[in-house]
Amino acid sequence: KNQVEQSPQSLIILEGKNCTLQCNYTVSPFSNLRWYKQDTGRGPVSLTIMTFSENTKSNGRYTATLDADTKQSSLHITASQLSDSASYICVVSFYGNNRLAFGKGNQVVVIP
Amino acid sequence: EAQVTQNPRYLITVTGKKLTVTCSQNMNHEYMSWYRQDPGLGLRQIYYSMNVEVTDKGDVPEGYKVSRKEKRNFPLILESPSPNQTSLYFCASSLQGASNQPQHFGDGTRLSIL
């Protein structure tokens, strides 16, 4: 069973609207959680990284939240732009080693 | 410009013909890793390297080899490729380990094994 589950698998949103992507994980022991953006035909690019003690972190119009108690994270995109069309991947790292658990991604399509 | 460079970007080959995908980074990173990405499965780690001459298996190492003779290079070798290794491959690097720092990814190598 995958230790990182993302939802929704895909969504279509209108340009200018907001959206929220979800990531639930069962990884233990937990070290940190990252969100990556992957444009079509490109490698993933890091958006945010949060440790156990961080609740929220922003990167421009992207805001990630983390609830380490419920093992949930969200990525909120504000005032979406066409360039936000991409796959967003949630990655959780294990504490104490170099293991990573990857979600399968949220595919976001922004339409004019 | 800081980057991870993979070559080739695209390759179509036949079953059993040995191939090597090169990966090079110019950031003096210690940690490097190879992943494959398949539809519906997401990214899966093949091999990783903590430093020169230090490599270890990831989640799906069967059918692959790697070497780390220099810090900047981490080639992926398919000794006898098979169709089930048709996939999109990514090389990534980070300063020290994978746990505490974000990884920098290359732009991928799309491999088709006929």
C-alpha cells in the first residue's frame, strides 16, 4: 500500500480561481514533507519543504500546510494561472535514513 | 547555471542491447539518485548514491546497475534491457542525503525498449 496518497487525482480549474490539493501519509518516523511541481516534459521542481514543527509555508501563490498529528498536508494555489497547469507531487521523507515515499501526483489543468 | 543534465533525452532501442544513460550535476552535490516514472505509479527510486563509490538499492533496482566513480557523474546502466523497462527516467541530486534537502531533478530520459 502506498504510504502517500494524494487527492484529487486530477482537476480542472478556471484561470484566476483557487484550488487545494490534498496529501495524506502514513510514513513513520516522519522527517519532512515536500511538494514538487512537475511541468509536462520536465523534471519535478521543489516548491516547499516542511518539517514536523512547521504548520505552513508559502512560495509565492503556493501555500502548503502540514498537520503532523493527522498526517495530512495540503497545497493551496491562489489566483491560478495557466502556467500552474502541472502535476503536483507530495514527497515524505523518513527520519533517520534517506528513504523517500512519493505520492502519485495531482494533475492540475488551468483553463482560460 | 546549476543543473542536472541527462543524456540522451530520448532513446528507442531493442531488447538485450546494453545502454547507458548519463547523469551529471554541477552543484558539487554528494547525493544522487535515479528514478523511473510510470503512468499510475508515480516516481519510484531505482538506485541512489550517498557519495563517491557509495551506492545502494532503491525500491526497484532489478535490471539496473549504477556506478559513482566521480562526484558529478552517476550513470544508469541497463545491461540487457527488456520491454518492461520502457519508462521515463529521472536523475536527481541534493547537497547531502535525500531527507533534509530538496532534490534537483534533470529533465528526464524517455526510454523505449522494443
